[in-house]
Amino acid sequence: MDLQELYRMVIMDHYKNPHNKGLVDLDGYKKLHLNNPSCGDDMTVEVKLNGDVIEDIRQDGHGCSICCSSASVMSELLKGKTKEEATKLVEKFYAIVTGASVDNEDELEEALAYKGVSQFPARVKCATLAWKAFERAIKEE
């Protein structure tokens, strides 16, 4: 099995079995909704901070497999990180999906599966929608 096939499997697994899916609408969660009208992707992200640490991330939405699976991967990767650590990972994710090289890309774990998105510029918005909602939610804190 080659690396591209493995990445496809990660994307499809998170699409079919999303992690942290479903909103809780509880006090203490910051909610942010974004959509991509050009393709129909629609995503809401809820973030709960405990001081400077991301205690919980919930996501819910609909759209293509890239958008929905990326939200699942993002929610797993960033949970438990500090705001600073999460912000650096978000920036690193943006870099790899646009084709830039980054140091220590392995820190992105399963998010590396979206590296190939750089070959399809129209899909970058799909891959980054939930990440942008997360980023805005923690900046509006």
C-alpha cells in the first residue's frame, strides 16, 4: 500500500466515522459557523477552553468528504493542546494544504492526509473550513 492510498483511507475513515461530531450547545463553549457557498460545505465548530487549554472541540456540518473528515481530524488533533500549540498546528496545516513545506510535519499526525489537497486548489477551502472556524472561535475568546 502506498502513502496516497493510506491517506485516502484516513480521509474516508474520518468521513464515515467522524470523531467529536455533534454540538452540545452548553455554556462555556464558543460556537462558530462557516460555510463555503461555492461548493455547499457547511460547518459549525464548538470549542471549550479551560484556561489556555482546548478542553473540548465539537463539530457538525455537511459537505464533501474532504470537509467533513478534516473537521473530524482537526477536532482530534487540537483537543488537549494549548491555544498557542493549536495555533501553530493550524498554521502548519494551512501550509501543507497549499503546498508549502514545513518543519516537523509529523506533528500534524493524521492531518498529513490532506497534503495532496494542494494539487487541487479548489479543495483547499474544503479542507480548511473547520480549521478556520476553530481559529476564529479561539481568537474571539
